[in-house]
Amino acid sequence: MKYIYLPQNVCSTQMDIEIQNNKIVNFKIANGCPGNTKAVSKLLINMDIDQAINQLKGITCRSKSTSCPDQIAKALTLIKQKKLLPAK
């Protein structure tokens, strides 16, 4: 299933996530720090969503209380809780 998440309080503006069998099969981040967002997106492919949440949750960026990786964890948590609906 494909999901679209709009992160908050970070430079990135949209995260496109595709999940199959509890694994991330495709992940794209719009905007943000280009090198970091591309690297994180590649590292997430074929990762179990629970593992990704555990690895990324709570990471901060500069003086912010969140970061792009933390927002990824939030998006995946919402998907697990069925609070983020699939994209149409």
C-alpha cells in the first residue's frame, strides 16, 4: 500500500511510503537536505517498519525537537496504528 505523509517542523515537505508485508518497498522524500534524504530513503528499502521506527524515533535536528528521520518514524507509527490512510 502507498501512503503520503506531510511531515511537520522539518525541511522536507512530503514523504511517499510504500509498504508490503510490513516492509518498506519504496520511500521518497520531497525537499529537505538532498544527500541525507536520498541516503535515508535508500537505507529504508526492504527494512521492517518496526526496525525503522526503533532506529529513527527521537532523532532531533539542530535545536528542533524532531527531524526528518523522527518524522519518518512518526509516519510509520501512524501507518501501523492505521491512523494514516493509504493514498488513492
